[in-house]
Amino acid sequence: MSVFAVVYSYTDEHERREEIRPSHRAFLERLGEVNLCSGPFGPDEDAGALLLLRATSKEKALALTEDDPFRTHGLVSNVHVRQWLPSLGELSATLATS
């Protein structure tokens, strides 16, 4: 399986996102080992998040996120998926082979 970087851009509905966040995080935890790492961008960045997911294709990586409560509640304005090839750095060997 390959690693895919899934980038969420959030809508401006901050309060609604905070309401749904526990369900969103529970959903991501249920993805288990295919969710290599995920989290929001910093406070000085545009509202959004990065998810590193393991899947066999871009389409399957995107499909993994379809039931995410942030998506089903319309809190994600854009989703961008790109295959990512970890090649250097402390985590690269782990991500490339796990």
C-alpha cells in the first residue's frame, strides 16, 4: 500500500467544527492503522488539516474520508489527495515499510 497526503480545507464554521470535533476524532481513530498520522494546521494557518493515510490508490484514500463527520456535516470545503513518497528523515523508513 502507498501513503497519501489528504489535505482538508475547512469552512468558516469554527463553532460547528468544535461541536463535531469529538465525532471527527473518533472516526479517525476507527480508521486504525491506515491513519498513519493526522491533525489540524497551526493557528496562524488557513483552517484545515493533514491526514497521512495508507491506501492502494488516491480514490481509496479519498473514500476512507467520505464518512468523516467533518465531511458529512459540510465542514470541509475542499479535499485534496496526493500520493506521498516518504524518502528522508527519521520517520521515512517506518512510513515507507509499515
